[in-house]
Amino acid sequence: MSDTASATSRHGTLVLGDPLVLRPRRLADGLLARAFGASLDRQLAAGCQPEAAPLLAARAQDIVSLPSRRALAANWDHLLQAARRGQASRTNFVRAGRIAAAEPAIRELVRRLSTALPVAAQGVAMASVLLTDASGPVYNGHSPVTLAVALEAATAQLDPALPLMSATSAPCG
């Protein structure tokens, strides 16, 4: 990779449209993407394409980085360890039995998050939202989605063989 290409990829954001362009990433976009991370993660997890908006692109760029994915994998691993030890407190509403039962699926999720191969932002966002959403199956015993189904969906989106960008875009807003 040339010096120009590497500098562009570090400081640019790919934006699809007519025509395909690489826009410089603004510092403000990166800061706002962190501030609104949870909301942007939900949009990415729902299938919004990162190229649809500068903040989505900045957030996607951050969460797909290997250090970010490995940190998320470590959080999943920590959750699994706590569930296996049966740790519970008044402030810990984790469904330990469900989590321990889903250990093989969680291990696969952790493995895919930790791989050095590039993965789509949607899968990383799905894993993050699943871990942090209080209404989801990790914390809510009445969640309409089971933990097994949610883990399977996130893991499927972390397949390095999947295209990183899609020709179609989910409605975002």
C-alpha cells in the first residue's frame, strides 16, 4: 500500500453515492460518533449501511478496528466468566443460567470478534447492542428474542467471508 493510500484510509471515510468518493473524516464526526455510540450501534445493528451518513461511517470505522473488537470480545468473555461463577447481586440483572447455557455460542462470537480478518460493522454492532441492551435476552427474561437466536444472528454477521458493504441499504434515520 502506498503512503498516500494508507494516509487516506486512516483519515478518510468512504461514502457511497453518485459518485463513489472518499471524504476526509472530520474530527467532529469521530467525537460525535463516540458520544452517540449506543444510538449509532443500534442503527448499524439494524442494518443501516455505514456509508449512509458520516456519523455512521465514523462509528463503523471505530467499532470494526481490531482493538475495539477485542475489547468487546473481552467484555463478552467477562460476562461468561461471571455467569459461570454464578455471580449475582442486586445491581446485576444478568440471566446467568441462559448465559452459561449459551457458552459455545458465546465462545464462537468471541472468536469471530477477535479474528484479525475484517468483518462487517453490522455484526460488531449487533454483538455490542446485545451485550448492552437492558431489554435484550442477556438481561430480560421476557425478551421476545432468545439469547441463542440473537447470538446466532450476530455471529453470522461476523463471517469474514461476507461482503463488508452491501449494494442495498436499510432505511436509516
